[in-house]
Amino acid sequence: MNNLDRDDLICNCMGVTKGEIIDAIKSKNLITVQDVSDETGAGTGCHSCFEDIEDILKEVNR
Ligand code: FES
């Protein structure tokens, strides 16, 4: 995963980047999308980023 990916905006509603989500998952051992929402705010708006958050969770917790 390169640094460009980290700057990708995953949640447009809340302005949360991929890097922020990855760091939260790693540092707090997050498992579910709900965990990520509680921690970062991502996914608490229109919910259209749920699938992307799922993908990042799978990628990091593989
Ligand atoms: S884009 Fe994440 S809640 Fe809308």
C-alpha cells in the first residue's frame, strides 16, 4: 500500500481518509464497520462508504 492510497478519501461525508481508517484499525484492533464508525466517524453520514470500509478492514486484518 503506497502513500497515495493513504490520502484517498474513503468517507466523503465525514472527510475520513484511508490512512486514518487504517491507523485506527491497527491501533485499536477494530473488527467491524461499526467499530470504525465509532472510532473515526467514517460511515456515519450517507452510509455509501460501508463497502469501502469493509474492504479496508479485510485488507488490514488479513
Ligand atoms: S461517504 Fe461515508 S457516510 Fe457518506
